[in-house]
Amino acid sequence: MRPRRATRQIKVGNDRTGTVFIGGGLPDDAGNGTTPAPVSVQTMTAGYTHDVDAAVAEINRLHKAGADIVRVAVPERKDTEALKEILNQTRVPIVADVHFHFQRALEAVEAGVHKIRLNPGNIQDRDQVNAVIDACKARRIPIRVGVNEGSIIERRDKQKRMKELGAVFSEGGHKNAHLLAIMIAKLEEYLDIFDARGFHDIAISAKSMDAAVVVDAYTEIAARFPYPLHLGVTHAGPRETGCIRSVVALGSLLTQGIGQTLRISYASDHIHEVEDGLELLYTLGLRTRAGAELIACPTCGRIQVDLFTLVQDVRKALAQKITVPMKVAVMGCVVNGPGEAEGADVAVFAGDRRGIIYVQGERVANVTESEVLPRLLAECEAFQSRVLRGEARLGEKKVEIIPPDPIGPLGSGWSKFPLTVGKT
């Protein structure tokens, strides 16, 4: 993991919603230093913003799942008219997604929205873009400038610049040199507009459906502009395939210190965008985990319990009852089980229709298969209580685990072995 790239810092939200800082490390306009903020997770509502009750319910559900920021679409006036009531009923920073109609941005600002997502290329009148910038500047509302692959349009007066950039990127071995050139040129064009108005509360995005393009684009942008970057793969598809496409691109960038906020986009329930975005950051150590970390073996021919069902039941129960970031291991046999049990705060590994449960390496129970789930959860809750009272610390190990005999009472048993294996 490389250190987080230093950027300017923006803040989204207020005292009522809580303030989410994005980026940091570079001085602000007053010359004061800023501390890099944790990478934040964003998502977007899927319903109509003008349906206030449904929008509020969806926003609150996404926020409860862990979303730091939620974006809503405001394509029509009835959507911005609903914003004020939505803002009154939610406690998470809200971003208004604006395309084509600058008036929607002004209305969103007037309603008290916390951030604007804007593509200046979709608003042809520069005076209209300036009006949005000035309104946001007056209220200290940041703007995300997006140059997604699907929305950038070439301009004739930029052809020379794009050709020059294209040549540079081609020499660097980029197979998408022309597309990168367009993105960089568009960003230069857009940022010139903001700079002329003295506006620097900006985040940048440059999404594509191609994971390789995303990695290349953000890498080049990070080297050229001092603003925080909003990472994402657009049109990623359903969760089953979109998770791979997104994690490959975003994980690669995050390990290089690039990216200050992100959205994983799925053509499915957006709650999964939040869950997977957080899990990505937890896995990379970029956020402190909330709740238990569950690990489990993939199963094989050694398994002697219904591990698939057990793992799902454990996962659901932990999500409801455990809030401290303890590590819980559910293993299916005595081969890898002891090692995982020793490294986890609470663990179970299975034997012949039974399970041995450990707490920080100390054996606490040997139960039948039907008793594994309730006993494991009871031990997790008891351990959580001790942690909260200061009587135990996460990640400690009390004893060394001595694995049971793999052909003993908890193993396969002599009857399962070939006759060529003699008894001694």
C-alpha cells in the first residue's frame, strides 16, 4: 500500500447530517494544512426523487447500511422541489445529480443540498455554468466534475491539444491513448472555468465501463490535478460480474494511494454497492471495520458438516448482533481449522458432525453439529461484551492450539481410510 496521495480537501454536509471530509494533505485557500480523510463510500438512490416518502426510506436504508454520502437524481423541477423535505427527514449528506438543466442545480442549492454533481459539457451556455459555480461558492457547496466516457464530447478547438496528449499517452504504452487524451483535455477545459471563478471546492471523476481505462485515466489525472478523486466504474453491470470489474479497478488504484471517495455501481439493489464498497476498504485497511469479519473455508472433500448453510446463518446473525470488529472463522475440517481458529477471536472448526469452538485460541466447547450455530453466536456475544467492558482486546491469542488427531474421534476415522494404512 502506498501512502494516500495528497489533495485539496472538500467537505460535504453540516452539523445536522455530520460532515464528511474528502481528500486532504494539501493546504486550503487560507494556507492551513489539512489532514487526509478516510476514503468515503457513496451510492445513489434508484427511485424517483419526487416520491418523497420512497426517497427518504431508500436514503435512510442506504445510510444505515454504511453509506457516507447519498446522491439523488434531479432531472425535473418536481425533483428539486422535493429536496427540502427529503433533507429534513434524512441525516446523511445529499448530492444532487444535475445534467443539462442548470436551473436544477440552482434549485438544489436553494433547497440546501450538500453537494452538486455537474458535467459542464452538458450545459452549453457558459454563463449558466458560471451561475451554478457562483451559487455553490456563496454557500460553500462543493461540486464534483465528471468526465465519464459516455458523456464526453470532442470540441474542434481542442483537437490539437488532444492530438498532443494522445501522442504522449501512446508513447507511454496506453492502448486507449485517444480516450485518455479526450478526458484530460475535457478536464483542463472544465477546470479552467472553475479556476476563473476562483472556485476550488472540487472533486473529479473520470469513469468508464472498462476497468483498464479507469485505472489508466485516474492514474494520469492523479498526476496532473490537485483535487480529490471520486472513483468508480460506470455501467459495471449486475453484482455478479460488476463486483469483479469494480474491485479490480478500484482496488488497484487504492493500493497506489489514488482515490479519496468511491462508488461501486451495480444494476441491482444499491445496498450491495455500499456493502461491497465498505468491504473493499476494510480489506485494504483503509477503513476501520464496523462489525465482525467473517472468514470461512471454501470446502472440499474433507468436509463433514453443512458448511454452506452454517456460514450464511452465521453471517446473518453476526450482522444483527455484533458491532465490534472481531474476527470470526468458520472452518470445515481439522486441516486448516486449527490455524484459523488460532488467528481468529472466535472460531469453530468441524469434525465428524461436530464442532470445536475456540475463543482467542482457547478451546471453550465441543458440540454437535446442531449446536454449533447457537453456541458460536453465544461465544461471539460474550466476547463482544468483554471487549466493550475492557476485559479483552481484539486480536490477542491466549494459547497455542494443538490440532486433534485427524483420524481420531473428530477426524475421518479409521474406517474411512484405505486398508493399506495400517494401525499401530
